[in-house]
Amino acid sequence: MKTPALPFLEPMFLVLLAVFIPLACALLAWSERRRRAGLDLLVHSRLMPQLLPGLRPWRRRLKHALAVAGTAMVLLALARPRWGYVEEESRATGVDIVVCLDVSRSMLAPDLKPSRLQRAKLAAYDLAGLAKGDRLALVAFAGTAFLQCPLALDPEAFRQSVNSLDTEVIPEAGTAMAEAIREARGGFSEDSGASRAIVVVTDGEDHEPGAIKEAQEARAAGIRVYTVAAGSAEGDLLRTTDPYGNPVFIRDERGNPVRSRLNEKLLREVAEAGNGFFVSLKDAQAMRTLYDRGVGTLPRGDFASGMMRRPRERYQWPLAVAMGLLLFELVFPEEPTPWRRRAPDAAGEGTGKEPT
């Protein structure tokens, strides 16, 4: 089942909104008390209506409320609310890319901060941002492999599939890179006419043989295989958490803490066998290098058209309300207009009485 789209595209602005409203109300209340205290020092409250006939505290409070409400609606618009869907035809030229992402327990190693798995997921997000117009699919693998997200022109579905991955997705321990490449080959569409590429993101701790042979067979089928290293040669001790949330080391059958190290040699050999190349996530520009010098240079194919549901953004509504509130606050006078203040005088002149 496809995960529904989030109701806000930029939810961080909702946090700012939640902080802004009480803070603005508190500051305005404090400012009003200070202003009132200053007036009380100068004018006795009983004489204030005669000395300051145009003073209307409710008008000032209304202007403040309009300013706060208008700014709040601006923040709501920046959060980019969306509801409903629009059906649109999707047609593009691009490359078919299957990302194989390692979710074995060795990916919990923190030699790449915060962990190898989190950095691998961020790398997949980066690739989705670079591969505009390309079709993306996702294969998760550990002791076995399965197609988590099929090829589609829907980067949002790909990102949500990546986001759902953790080391509990596949209960079978191990790192079956050969099976991951084989599963990725089965995820391609033969009739698309687009170039095909497999991107394997892993620490290279392959517990089963055959990864190089699978890469060679992919190359023979016209598929490029690229490898992305998630880890370091020094490695780190594997940690997890106990049922109480405390960090604990993962230990082997002898009770010793397990240290996981990057197998760079294997990853380079797999990439060479697959007519691709190797990059490391220790390089901040690894995925841009992978796309600009590798996947993005492959011949592009014309994908068949289809209908795609896209969430409809509704930021225009709170933005329009914000503009109306702020404009009204700008033109609304804090004091009554002069002609309204002189209306009683004019009436007094008409009756021949002295104004009081």
C-alpha cells in the first residue's frame, strides 16, 4: 500500500508557527501594560477621555491581532499545506535506476555519522533529487533481497520507501549482494528502451559468493553496476539498544564485540565487473559524482506515458488570507478619523449651541 502524502511539505514552519503565536501574544500584552503604565504616570485615568479623546485601546489591540494573525497565515503558507490530488500525464526521457540498499546489522556501525544506514538513506535521497526524469526502484537486502519499490516516475514514493527501511525489515542475517543484484535485474522493464543501471549501497561485508559473477552477467545484459561504499577501512564496533533503550554492543558467539570494516576491494571489483565505478560516502559529493560522471551520462530512453496522482498544494489560500489581514491592518486607523471626531461639533453649530 502506498503511504499517503504528508499534509504539509515543509512541516518545520509549523514548529515556528507554534512558537510564534504565544511569543507574539506575550510580547504584545507586555508592551500594552508598559504603555498603559506610562500613560497613567502622565494623566489620571479619570481625565484621559477629555485629554485624549481619540484614544481607542480596542483599535490598537485589533491592529495587533491583525498583524499577528497575518504573520501566522504567512508561516502556514510557507509550510505548504496540501490536500486532494491532481491527475496528470507523466512522460519523460531518462534512465532506469535500481538502488540496492544494504539493511544488514553491520550497517548500524557509526564510523559514518550517525550510522552507515542513515548515511546510505541520505545518499538515496540525494540520488532521487539528482535523477529528475529518471525512473527509480529500490531493492532492500540483508541475508536475502526483495523489491521494496518498483520502477516508477514517482520520486516521492521512492523516498518514502527508503525512509521506511531499517535493520528489522529483513529478519534473515547476512549480506547477500549477489542476490540483490539478481533481484535488481528482475526489476527492469525490457521494453522501455532506456539505459539501465544498478547502484549498490553497502559496506561490502558480503557473506555469500557470487557478487562479481552477477555483476558480469548484468554487464552482459547491458546493465551498468555502480557501487557506493558506506563505511570506513578502520570500521567500528556494532551497537544496538536493549529493550530499555540503553546502547549495547553486538557480540559474536564467543562474546566478543563485533567490529565491522568496509570491504573496499570487493566493491571495486564488483563495479569493475559491472562496467561501472566505485564511490565512497566519505566524499560529500559522492552521489553527484556518481550521477554526473556515470548514471547521468547513459543514453536516455522515452518512457511510456501514464497517469500519476500528485498532491495538490494549497498554500495560495493562507497566503491570500495573510495578504488581506496585513493590508487591513495597514489601512485600519488606530484613532477615529478627524471627520468622525468633529461630527458632534458640527451638530452643535447647527443648533446654535456652544460645543461642550
